[in-house]
Amino acid sequence: EAEVAPSSLSYKARYACQRASPLVCANQSLAEEIDILRRARELEGEAMSALAYERTVAVIKAYPHVISPSKLESDLAKISGVGKKVQVKIEEYLTTGQILEAREILASQRFRSLSEFNTIYGIGPVTARQLYDKGMSTLEHLDSYYDIRAHNPVLEEQTNPNIIESQVKRLSTKGIPEVTIQVGLALRHDLSQKIPREEVRDMHDFVMKELESLQHGCVSTIVGGYRRGKEESNDVDIVISHKDWRGGGEKIKGLCTRLVKHLYDKGPVTHVMHLSSFRPHNALRTGHWDSLEKALTIFRLPQAEGTSRIHRRLDLIFASPETYWTAVTGWTGSKMFERDLRLWAKYEKGYKFDSTGITRRHDSKLFYPKSEQEVFEILGLEWVDPTLRNT
Ligand code: DGT
Ligand code: MG
């Protein structure tokens, strides 16, 4: 892969979207140790504390030099936004090789259970805590609570038509949480396996070939962690639009549902966890509100000779041509990069940015970038290569 050209991005910049954050950073093991503290806060619902640790990790990820105990003070002084409390933790790590609190967290039953529950599709921190507080601590406990018999093929066969029918009929339904968790539990052995890059591309190519048979001329970008260069992904995220700048929006309308139904009837989509149209922030002014659709599905590539395919998570996002590049930017991540992109736009530039568009606040002017570079230009940001957005 091509070497990313060094840029004028500074690690001292305040917003994550102004910094270069590689997949593996100079202080990777320190970042990972602190991330344990962040994970614990997140699982416990301590949002402010989790965010503080997340910002610390983000700042470390962009710092290009190895932080050494001997010049800790001068190193830390160069990094913005690391508070005193966290500094003490960093110092502890540099002098002892670990953070005691992180070790204690990893050893605790509560953290282990909440972490494990949270790996299940459909179980977020809140549900994980509720289940643990009901006395459950293993996935087997959840199986009996949700009435799952390991790898229950019936669940797969029987829930599908109901899910897809209700979802297709009522486009704005939020999905059925109980059923999502049941499917997540039943398929956990498949869904917990990471997806190599080659299979991500195979899934993308398969989907786009099927889509071409429904609508000629669609364009797509694989986004998410894959685009940031991750070797293995937890799911596949694809943003789709149409090449025609004029009239493309009409061709995209309703296409998400048609594609999902088509893939479901044909077999590769085995479950539809969520299917919705969503209203972009400029909906009232453009009437484009139904030109953005999203489907969260479970997908299995058709079996090739002698191979066994497993279930994967596949997210499809349809955007009108005008919002394609903001959607690509908004879905590439990382989450921290996206959060700071929105904050930067709002507080430093007076724009509203999200994956459905860019609006200038003072006169409500809408922008329709024709490339991702243009998204950055409009927002007054230096270009950050996707592989440097691993904040
Ligand atoms: P992974 O775990 O290997 O799939 O890693 P990522 O970074 O691909 O994580 P993922 O798939 O959860 O999300 C990809 C990016 O898309 C993430 O950085 C933020 C964005 N994203 C996720 N869900 C939503 C959503 O509902 N709306 C919008 N606008 N963006 C989302
Ligand atoms: Mg992803």
C-alpha cells in the first residue's frame, strides 16, 4: 500500500480531525492500557469520564514520539487536554509497566461479564448492566433468559420472514430489540469472528453486482474501519449512491429496501436487523428527506466450492448524490474523529456537519461537495487521509 505523505497536521491541534492518528501509534501499549479504563467507564455508563479517557487515548494516538519516563513532564506538556488525574496514570504505566486499576478492572467478574455481553449484537452497556444486575454473568445465562438453544436453526428460519416483512412494511421501525438480541446470541460464534479485507471486498463486489441488476450506474465506497486500513473488521459498512448528479436521487429512492428484499429473497441476507429511511438535517429545505436509507443486516456470501461461509454484519447506507461525500466522510470514522469533526464545524466554522450534509449556520446555505477533499475544504480543514483517522 502507498505510503501516506507526511502533512502539516500537528499532534498539538485541539480537534482529533486536525491530527494524524495512525492505526498503530508510537505509544500503542500505553494507549491500550488507558483504553481499558475508558471501556470500564463506558460499560458503567459514566459518559463524562469515558469521554475524558477517550480524549486522552486520542491525544496519545496522534503523538508521534515515544513518551519516556525521564522526560515525561516535557512530553506531556506538549500534549493538550491530558488532565492531572490521567497524567498520574500515565506516569504509573511508564514507571511500573502497568496501571493497577486497569489490571483490577480486567480481573473483575463484573467487567468481564459486561464486556462479553456487550459483544453481542443488540446488547449495549445499558442492557448489559440490566442483565448482570438480574444475576446473569455468562452468555449461557443469556441463552436461557432469551430462550436460545445454541445455534438454533429454527430461530434463523422462523424469525426472518417476520422481521423482514414488518421492517419492509414499516420503514421507520426501530427493529425489535428482543429479536435482535436473540439473533445476536444465536449467531455469536459467527459474528464474533473478524472479517479479513479480502472478504470485505468480496462482500462489497457481490452486493454491488446484485444492485447493478436492479439499478444501473450506482457508485459505492466501503467505509468504516476497512477504509481506515484495519486488517480485520467487525462488520462491513458500504455507502451507496448514483453516478448521475442530476436525477440520481430519484434513482436511489427506495433502492435500499428493494436491494435488501432482493438479497433476502435470493439468500445472502439472512436477517434484517434494522431498515429505515432517515431525515437529513436539511430535510425541510430540500425535500430530500427520503433519499437517505440505511439497512443493518446479517449477510452470508454464497458458498464457494469447498469453503464454509459464515454470517457477517453488513450495513448499507444509501445517500443521494449531493450527500454522497458527506455520507462517506461521516461513516469512515473513527467515532472520535467524527465527533470532533462535528464540533470543529460547529464551534470553529459555524457549520453544521453530519453524514447527511453541510449547512452554514448564519445563512442556512447548503453545500454539496463533489469529493471528500471538498468536504475538508468547505470545513476549512487540512486533508487527513482515512488511514490517519484512527483516533
Ligand atoms: P469495526 O468495529 O471494525 O466495524 O470498526 P468501525 O470503525 O467500522 O466501526 P462501525 O462499523 O461501528 O462504524 C463505522 C463508522 O460509521 C463509525 O466511525 C461511525 C459511523 N457510524 C456508525 N453508526 C452510525 C450511525 O448510525 N449514523 C452515522 N451517521 N454514522 C454512524
Ligand atoms: Mg465497521
